[in-house]
Amino acid sequence: MKNLLSIGTSFLLLNGLFVLFSFNSCSKENDENGIKVYEYREQIGKKIKELSDLLSASQFGFRKDMYPVESRPLVEDAVDDLKKLLEEIKTGAVTINQVPSETDNRIAQANSKMTQFLDSRRIADMIVAAELHVNGKEGGYIDFGNSPAFSDFDSGFTVDMWFKFEEIGNFDFLLSTFIDTGRDDPRLRQGWAVNYYGEGGASNLRMTYTLGTLDLYEPWVRFTEAKKWVHIAYVWNPLKENDGSGNPRTFKMYLDGELVKEEDWHQIDYNPNVQNTSMIGFNHTNFDGSISSEGKGTNGYMKNMHIWNSVKSQRDIHAIMETPETVVGTETDLVCGWNFTQIADDNNNIPDITGKYTAKLVGNFQWKPL
């Protein structure tokens, strides 16, 4: 019994000495010359968390109370620098005696960058001139919503816009209210579309009008230019109203304000889209309103697009093309119009210039600041 007690007492004494030795060793590592390294590590860690939380809670963009994207690295660099300091303390690159001053200096630097970041918060919405690129070949499109006004006209109408192909495909829909039941029996077609047809060696920039319930009228001109802004205007004038030329025709097409196609057409019973499907930019819809997956989207750009419920003259078209900013939305014959010349405040709710409609951007698109 005595031996067991002695053994137990010895064990306790040894264990106590071990704990004391460990405590002293730890104290020596973390409290050399009165410096508690772990307290500085905690201080650094708290600052890292503060900066990381600030980043997580911040929004970046061009609207009021958002931060410029270019301000983000200020906080990211401060976090990286403090993490680097922790590693330097761990490896001994920063000695225990250096820890207090290095911690103070690096946290002061982090605070300075945080102040710069906070000071960069926008105090008002920022207007940023930009071009809108939509890749309809990769799932991008503009949904303009549905309205009978986009397609249903008592007589003539005009569609005009600036556009630029990033690349030209085999069959590209640029702007469309067109729908087609396909092989259904009976087959039905409705609406109009601005499109490019390049299959079989063709290179036709054209307007598609549905006539009757099935027939198509598709006047075109040869077009091969990519990566260049071009203004186009299509005028449908079935009643041959006065268009200021002295020679009204059923159809006229203008490129960069110049008349490049005109002709009369024997069939004039244009058939509007009455299915309540959306007007689509850079693709088109199926008859049921779903977005087409046929690969007939357009990879390109659009700006200053207008639809008019009137027959525009060449003089009108020149004025619209050269000074689009003069189209303000109060024109009595303007159905709708979107400028797409500055980064939108909300890509899901882009108002047209008449204030009657909104569009949303979907899928593969990008605003490119000028």
C-alpha cells in the first residue's frame, strides 16, 4: 500500500512538473519580455473578420450607396496583408519583439484602406455610357414583354435601329414578334422579324412579314459587314400613304439613311402577332411563347431602337439616325423605343422612353462602358 501511495504521489508530482514546464514553455513563447503574442493574433484576426464582413455586406455597381468595382481590391489587399502577417509571425519571419509594432503598422494600413473604400461609396446614381452586347448564340436575349402595339397596326409602320454584328451566323434573329407553329396542321404564322439569312451561301439582311395566315414576304439586301455599327429602317406601307418621296411603295428599306430597297407587293394582308408572346431581341419565340433553342440567335449589339405606327419618310429616318437623342418618347406616333446607350440601373426592368413598357436582359449579355 505504501509503495502504491509513493508511486501515486510521484506520478502527481511528475505530472505537475510537466504541466508547469509546459505552461512556462508556452509563457516563454507567447509572453517573452511581457509580449503576449496570442493577443496580437486575436487582434489581427478580428480586423480580418471586420474587413471580410464589410466586403460581404457591400454592393458594387453604379447606383447610389454602391461601391465602384475598382474599390474592391482596397479591402481584399488589406485582408491578404493581415493574413500574410499572421503567417510571418507563425514562421518567425516577424520576431516576437517585432510583433507589437508590426501589428500596429499593418492594422493602421488596413484601416487606411478601409477608410478609402468607405469614402468611395456612391452618393448618387452614376450614368455610364456603354454599349450593350448580347450573345444570342449562347443563350442571351432581350425580353421586351408582350403588347399588341408592337405588332398590330391599322395600316403602315416603321421599325428602325442601330445594330452591330459581333459575328454573322447562318440564321440570326435580331428583333422579332414573329411566331410559327412549324409543322403543325394547320400551320400558322404571325408577326414580323428583323433577321439575317445566310444559309446556302446567301447573305440576306431582311425583314420578314407574315401575310395571311401562312405566307411570308421577306425583302432583303446583301449584307456581309460585322463589327460595324449600321442603322437600318424598314417601312411597311400597304396603302401607299404619302412618304414625302412622291413615289410611295409597299415597302422601303434604308441602310445608314440611304434607300437600298423599294418595291410594291401584290399581297398586303399583314398578319400581326395576337398570341401575347413577347417581342424578343437577339432571338425569337416559339408559337407558345417559349424562347427558341434552334440556334438562330444573334451575337451582336443594339441601340436606339424604335417602332412607329406611321410611315416614315427618308428625311424622317435621316433625322432619327443622326440625332437619336431628339426622340424623347412623347411623339404621338412612337409605339416604343429603347436607347441601350448607358448601363441600366436594373437589368430586369429597363423602361422604354415612352414610359409604357419595360424590358429585361436574360442570359449571356454584357454592358461595355465607353
